[in-house]
Amino acid sequence: MDQYRCTVCGYVYDPAVGDLASGIAKGTSFDSLPEDWTCPACGAPKDMFEKVL
């Protein structure tokens, strides 16, 4: 699964890790994240992320 980087702070969302603090289980793809999910590091919205190449 693809990783996505926050363009504001550089946080990388890794589906293999998930975001347990926000209730996002390991194995959850970026596309499957809720639309109101925000960067756990800086609070930026989901649309401020870009795919890591």
C-alpha cells in the first residue's frame, strides 16, 4: 500500500502502521481513511497529503 506525506509538516502516513491514536487500524489504506481525518502531527486536512513516490 502507498504511503502519503503531509505537505505541511512532512509526517508520513504508513498503512502498515496506521494511526492508532486516532483509531485507525494497521492495514488501513490512505484512501480508506475518513474524510475528516487530519494529520496527527500538525492537524492538516487529508487533502494536504501527497503520495510518496
